[in-house]
Amino acid sequence: MKFQAQTFIFIFLFSLSTYAQESDVDRFANEMLFIADEFAGPAAEGAAYQAGAGWFTSATALKPWQVEISFQANALFVPSNRQTFTISNNDFAGVHENGVPILSIEGESSNAVIPTAFGGKSDTYFVGDINFQGNNVPIRFQAIEGIHKSVIAYPFVQASVGLPYETEFSARFLPQLMVDGVAFITYGAAIKHNFSQYFRFNNEDDFQAAAIIAYNKFDVEYEFIEPVDLATDGSSFGNLTLVNVNSNLWMASVIGSKKYGDSFEVFGALGATNSKFNYAMGGSGFALGPINSALGRLEQTQAQIKADLGFNIYMDRFKISTMATAGKFFHLNVGLHFKI
């Protein structure tokens, strides 16, 4: 009886270890994980700038129950060092049981400069082979082509309402909008509170101080100009068509503003953002599931300090605003705001 129990335990552990063994498809998915992270990483960083812009134009709050409708546009300027990245054969850790790498850069060079989601086209190819369902599948695919854009712009609508105690609530929403192969979806809410009301002297033209907290969900989908066919034999092993960056951003900022006369106001802010983002590939084929499973483990959190500077021009019942944010990216927000 004891022998039978030991035999059962041995068989169970052997079956468990066999089941847990990593397949070539899993190893390949992990290599694609690295490529996808480097490809989409700058897009995730840029999303934090895009999602955090335009939430405020002044430290002064709207009067209670006053409504302001804003038509805004964001423009993200992408520096050259966020349009490409360097990859090396040493970055690929997956190997077959005989020690041969699952994936490598084609040719004699062991390094290559390839595009990010913002970059252009590359002549670099990756090659390898995978044991899939008992068959050897040769792999050869070109580095993913970016959208070749140095400026990413899109519009959105925002509404704000004044609340008692010099507090203001804002909400924004943009259903899916496609601009040059890039699809945007964003929505969120923010609340701002003015602190100058607690100062002993507080006239409308005095320096105003406030704080704001905002949450923004921002999805951006980059469609590949040419689908990435992962296999060379025309099989249905894998075909990638797009990458989706899903970002959830929290922002907290302190704001200062000063109005000069009735028509001009300057404002600035210092704040912090915390964004959690993940990626998913679109396409078809057997490899898509393992690749997205690997990408699902890549959920990352990124914190950034940001500074904003802008001005407003007032014209009767509407105003024009401009806000600039500088850091890893330069970001510009412009808006036209109507009070109801």
C-alpha cells in the first residue's frame, strides 16, 4: 500500500512537471513580450501626458452651478529618441533544448535599431524556428513598423460645473476616434478646490491657488501599416495587426493663477501622475493567445512629476486657453471654453 502511494505521488509530480514545462510557443511569446514592450513603451509614456492635460485652465473655480463646455485638442510632440530603440541578440533569452536561440536578428550583426510605435519602417528581420505540435515552423518577420508620426493630435469635449465652496467638477468623454491609423478612446473626471478663499485678503484679481485630483482612462490603439506575419510557410501560426495600450491615470496637482485685467490670465501647476498600463496585440493565429497571455503579465505602473504653464484670453462669455507640458515629451493643449 505504501509502495502504491509513493508510485501515485511520483506519477502525479512527474505529470505536473511535464505539464509545467515551457513550450517553444511560450518561449517565443516571451521574446515577443520584450519586443512589444520596447515597441509600445514610449506610447504608454506619451499616454500619461495626453491623459493628464487640459483638466484645468485656472485656479479660480466656476460660480455654483455655472456650467462650462470646453472643446479641446491635445498635441503630443515625439522626440527622436522615443521613435526608435536598440535591440540585441543578448536580449533574447529563449533557447531550444539543444541551446539554439528561439529568435535572433537576421544577418551578421547582433544589434539593430528598430522603430517604436511612433517610428517608421525598418529593414531588420528576426529569424528562428519553433517546434509546434510536433512540426518545425520556421520564423521570419520584419520589425514592427510604427506609424511614422512625430506629432499625435486628437480632439475631445469636456464639461465643468461649479459647486458650492469654490469647488469645481469636470468630466470628459471621447468615443473611439480614428486619426491616421491611431484610435483614441478617453473618459474621466476631476475635482478642483480653491484655497485662496481661506486667505484673509482675496480679491478676484489676486493670486489664486487651488488643488485638483483627476482620474482618466485612456486607450490608444496603433494599427500596423503592414500586418506582421510570424511564420514563413504561410501557416496560421500568427499574424499581428495592431497593439493596444490601455492606461489608467491618476493625477494630483497644485495650481496657481493670476488674472490681469478682464481679458488675460496666466496659470501654472506642479503635479504628479501615476499611470497603470498594459498592452494587447490584435490579429489571428495560434501564437496570438500565448503572446497576449505574456503581455498580460507585463502590467506596469509609472509615476511622473509634471509641470504645466499656460494662459487664457477672455472674450465675453468664452475664453481661449493654451497649456504646455515639458518632460520626456513636449505636450500642447488648446481649448475653446463657453460658459452657460
